[in-house]
Amino acid sequence: MSKRRFIKTVSERFPVPNRKGGGLITIKVWEDEDGAVVKYSLAYINHRLCSKDNGRVIGYDNAHNYHHKHYFGEIFSVDDFTNYEDLLNRFEEEVKEFIK
């Protein structure tokens, strides 16, 4: 039996200018050989706003085999997960609360 291969298809870092609140947005995505998203990590990191969770103010990922949200050091299950694209849109909207 061969091991499934995941391919990192997105690895982006977007520095947020200090005049807009500072910090860093990171987006990482892995897909299987069929192009389906199997792993992801979305994060807005700003150590000036959050000292916990490596500075992650808000983020989503599916590590530990479940979809969850990081928010100022706390972790919440994402029970209404439908697909990666919808979650990415949610993340982008939520990050706007912190970037002015």
C-alpha cells in the first residue's frame, strides 16, 4: 500500500503595514494528487495584539484531524465547515476587523 502524497500548493505571506495594524497573514494549503484540499492553515499573526498562541490573533486549520478556529489563544471547533473556499472567505472577512 503506497502512502498518499500531499502537495503544498499555496504558501503565501502577506505583511500588514504598521499603518493598517501590522502583523502578518499566512496561508498554506496542501492538496492530494486529485487536487482536493486535504490540509490548510490560515492565520493572522500580530504579537502586539496577542501574546498567546505564537501571536495568532485569528486562524483556521485542520491539524489534529478536525477543523478548528484559533482566536486570541483559544481554540473552537468549526462545526459548520462546508469547504475550504467558504472558510477562506470567512477568514478574509474576519481579518478585516483587525486591519484598518
